[in-house]
Amino acid sequence: MTWTRVYRLRIGDRDFRLLEGPCGWGECSPLPGYACSASSALSAATEAAVRTWPTPVRDVVPVNALVTGSDLDPTALAGFECIKVKVGRRDIRSDISLVSAVRDMVGPSVAIRVDANGAWDETTAELVLTSMARYGIELAEQPVGDIEAMARLRRRVSVPLAADECVRSVDDARRLRSLRAADAVVLKVQPLGGMWAALNVAETAGVPALVSSMMETSVGIATGLYLAAALPELPLACGLATVGMLERDVTRLPLVPEGGVLAVRRVVPDLDLLAVVSADDRLHETES
Ligand SMILES: [Mg+2]
């Protein structure tokens, strides 16, 4: 028998539920249109509230900067050892020239990865990644949609591939491994149903794992941070430097990086800020 208290709020046009429980705070905030089931997001939030969190094996987690558009801001990229460029939303020439511009801006020693969120077909992905290889691409996240397509593409390009949206369960991770479909796996707490499930997915996938956010508040980012801190090895920067992309946060001490890393800590929201952001601030008490 345990308890959770649910705080409902809206940020922009998105619904957030923050769950408080005896073990901490969790977040349920499926992103409309994104591959994340409502039930796995709720499981993740409940787990953070009522289950012991994984034990960190490191104090800081390296994170990447994010480039989503073509207006590059050098100050936003300064201090990061890895830059992730969102691709697949424009024509391929624009994507290639954006990656070229980022490489010119950051110099040769900073890692650049691209993330297409499964937007390309195999032919396009092969063409673009072959062309981008000259800029030194660390990883291409989810260039194509499914595990089988990833496996085929991986044999035709030199750029390492990371699986993200095509892995949503341990079964998916098992198939990824058996088809040798990726060089790395991206873990997200909510779509995978929690920190412990995500650790299981990482172990099953048998490739290096990194953690990225689903554009959560600092409460959700903290669970991603603990997941990243608990991975036995973490050779790749994580996509957890995203709270600045939300209109507002739920704490006065947001999880923002310093010097390209996030210090591992928990987050307790400031209740007055929850009230401020609340368009629907019902209080629930449940027992399970
Ligand atoms: Mg991704």
C-alpha cells in the first residue's frame, strides 16, 4: 500500500501530471504525436514516485546542445562537447548545409550527431548520410523508421546509427540486437515505462546507451538524469539539456547544464510555481 498525489498542470498546449510519492517525484507528459503510450508514461511517473530509484555510478552526465533550426547561435553551442542537429524536417540540401555550418562553427573536436526521428526512407537516408559523412558525424539517430530498415541501412553507410523511436520494449531491444540494427540505443524514461525498464532495455540491446528527454520539466529530466547516471557505461552525451525549450519550468532550480554537463540531483518542484502554471490544478489522492 502506498500513495501518490497527482498535480495536473498545463504548459503551453500540453498536459502534464506530476506525481509525488514516498520515493520522489515523477512526470507523465506524453508529447502529442510522439511515439509514447499514455500507459507507459504513467508507469514511469508512478515508478519514480513509489519505487526506489537506480543508484548513480557517476556525479555528472555529459549532455549535448540541440540545433533545431537554421539560425545558429554560437553562444548556445559554447561549452558543449556534442551538438545534435535535428534533420529530416527540411529538404536534404538544407539539412546537409546546416550540418556543414555547424561543423564550421564548432571546429573539428566537437562531436556532431543528427536526429531524423525516422523521417527518411532508406534511399534518402543512404544518400544524405553518405554525403554528411565528410563532416564527421558521431551518430545518426533514427534515420529510418523501423528496426529492419535500420539493419539494412547500417550495412550501407559508414555513419554509426542509434535506435530511438523503434525501441519501445525489451522485445524491441532483443530484435535490435539480433539484427545488429544499431550501434547505440537512445533511452527515454516515459516511452519505456520508467528508469528500471529502460535499464533493462539498455542491457538487452547490448550496445552503448544514451538517454534523452521528451521535452519534460526538470522533474522528468531528473529521472532521465538518474537513468543516465546509473548506466554501467556512458560513452555518449545525453539529450537532457532541454528544459530551456519549455515555456516554463516547475522549479526555481531547473536542471540546466554548466560546462556541457548536468550535475546529478533530484528535483522537487516549487508548489507555488505549480499553482502559477496550473490551468487545472485539481489535487488527487490515490492508493495502490
Ligand atoms: Mg531521437
